[in-house]
Amino acid sequence: MGFELKSPGAKSVELAGAFIVRGGKKPMSAQPDGTWTVTVYLTPNTYRYWFLVNGKKTLAPANANTDRGASVISVAP
């Protein structure tokens, strides 16, 4: 599953959530257009996640589904 966030002024962006092992966050890669991307492999389930932009929690602006202060995504089988 690919995650992306448009944040051209950011110095660092990480994907965060309980489904990510080893600390709950994964660094994202900057693209030339200011978009940050990362791919993680998820089994079918519902996941809560957010981004850490320069260390500050940021919800996914393109995802209106939220729960308990996090963006929510469902992965179908």
C-alpha cells in the first residue's frame, strides 16, 4: 500500500501507526515535486495512521476518514 503526502517545505516526513514495527514509524522519501512517499505491505484490516512532518503529527489531508485523532484506511481482501 502506497502512502503519500504533499509537503514541499518539509525537512523530514515519517509514516506513523501501531501497524509499523520497530518504533511505530517509517521514514518517507522526498520526490522532486515536494511529495513524500513510502510503501508498506498490509494485510486486509483497518489501520489508523498519521504523518510526522518535521516531528509534528499531521493527519492525511486527502483522507476524510478519522478515528481517535488518526486517519483511517481499510485494506480489502
